[in-house]
Amino acid sequence: MNIWKNMHRTAVFALAASVWLSTPAAAAGSREKPADRKAAERAAAAQSPTGPVRAASAAESAEDAEGLAGHVSGIRDFSLIEGMNPDLTAGISWDDSVKNVAADASGADFTTAGSYPVTYTIQGADGTEARKTITATVRPDLEHYLYGMEGKVEIPLNGTFDPMEHLVWEDEISSVTADTSTLDTSKPGDYLITYTLTAPDGRQQKTVRQVTVTDGDAAESGTSSGVYSTVTDLGLWRLTAYMDTPADQGPYVGQTASGAPLTAGRTVAVSAATCSRLGLQFGDRLMIDGHIYVLEDHGGSPMENQNWVDIYVDNEADEYSDQFNRYSEVYLLR
């Protein structure tokens, strides 16, 4: 909700175990005569107030690079849905020991499912460099392999509805289940049916379908007994989490931009620029993975004008769990 979230580790993404470190080249290994070598050292000493210049050993270079990498946070393995174009440096922060962090994803194809390396080059303020390589896992967008959800669904008052009728799917989906617990065909209105799509590896993705129970008089008057009258698919968003701590909130601990209390399982934050671009308002309901959250806070500058939602949690285990360092479909309910 403020600039303090620049140092927020949310960025949606986990550190890989493998680290590639660049090593400055050692001095040339040519065989000099002792006199020539001493002359070279004397010449170097004349140019340096600290004495003869000595090439750093490989161990010293590795130690320096590892120390440099320790000044950067937020470089982690991450997963996303195929077709996304992720901001590879979003959520990455560093201190004054680091000049810049650049990402190289030239070997990745984010349009095709698979695992790809992404290498980060860390440039130190003193000219040193370190590299870290993480794994980006691109997963199939299961909704692309499900058919029969198109079009508006209307059923008459006290009518019947088969949520699986006309649905077919490809091998990328092993099963589809529907939750119709919110549907009440005895009352006119709009209802949301949540579908859970399960991939062969057990990964799940949720999608929703709106069903309208019609009644002549109610339909003509515009009356709806359902909770929401419109459902808008906002597309795939980056999910991260934040806590009510000085590291995440800075001087705004205990506060939200809307004034509402921070509540786990309810409060989410979206940047003010993104809200303006999409017409989102405080109090809007956002459904993510079948759970309905309330927009009650604004995110910091790393989230500026991005499709990125920060979900409030009240414990550190949730904040760093894989539940949040990923992308998921977000629906606006009004």
C-alpha cells in the first residue's frame, strides 16, 4: 500500500538451490623471469597507494560473489500458466551494495509448458558480479482444454441443471468436478458454479460459470436474489502475500488504504494504478481459486499498474508458501 513494499519479498517467487558465480580472470600464467616479474610488481605498486596489485584467487572471487548475492532478495523458483509474460524482476529488491539486477530468460518459452532456466546477473556497486539461476515452471492453462462452458446458462424457476452436461476436455485434464452448493433453483437470480479442473499430476485450477434462474416477473423487473449479478474474468494475475509487519507495511502497520481492518482470508491489495485502469473500487469482491476476497488495500510501487494481487495473511508460513508465489485466474464479482 506504500513505497515500503519496494523491499517486500512478495514477489511471487522461490530461490533455486543452484548458484552460478562469475569468477574474475586470474593473472596471466606466462613464465616471467624473476627480475621481470619484480619489475612489473614495482610498476604496479607505483600506480597503487596500497602497494603491489595481486590478482584475486578463485576462492576469494567466489567468496566475494556469494557475499554480493546475499544483498539481494526475491530471486526464487516460480511457476506460471502458459501464455503469460512475467515481469522477471518484479518483487526483487537489493541494498546499496548492488547497482543492478538483470534477468536473462532467452532459453525460456513461456508459451509452452515445461521447465526453463532464468539467470539473474547481479552487478555490485564495486564492479563485481554474481549470477543465480532459478527454474521457471510453465504449466498448461487447463481452461484452454475444457469445452462446453461458453454461452449464458438460464434455467426456469424450480427447473433442473446438470453442471456437467455438454462438457468435454482433453488429456491435459484428468477430471472435472462442479460445486453447485450455492445454486437455489427455487429463487430467481444469478448464481456462481465453481468447477475444479485437475491435471494428471494433481495440480488443480478453478473456473466459474454463471447460472441464471429465471422468472418472468423477476427478470422483467431486474430483480435478482443471487449474491452477484455480474462475473468478469480479469485474466491471470500474479499472487503474492503480505503480513502486517514493518518489513511489509513500513510506518503503516495496522492500517489499510481503505481504513478497513486487516483480515486474513478476506483482505487483498491491488495497486492504485491497476484499480484506476480496470475500474476497481474498495469493497469489490475478487474470487481467486474459488475463494472470495475483498479489495481493501493498495499495493506498493513494485505492483504499479500490474495484474498483481497481494493477499493478506497472518503468519509467515503462509506468506512464503507456494500457495501464493504463482499465477491464477481472478474474477470480479459485482
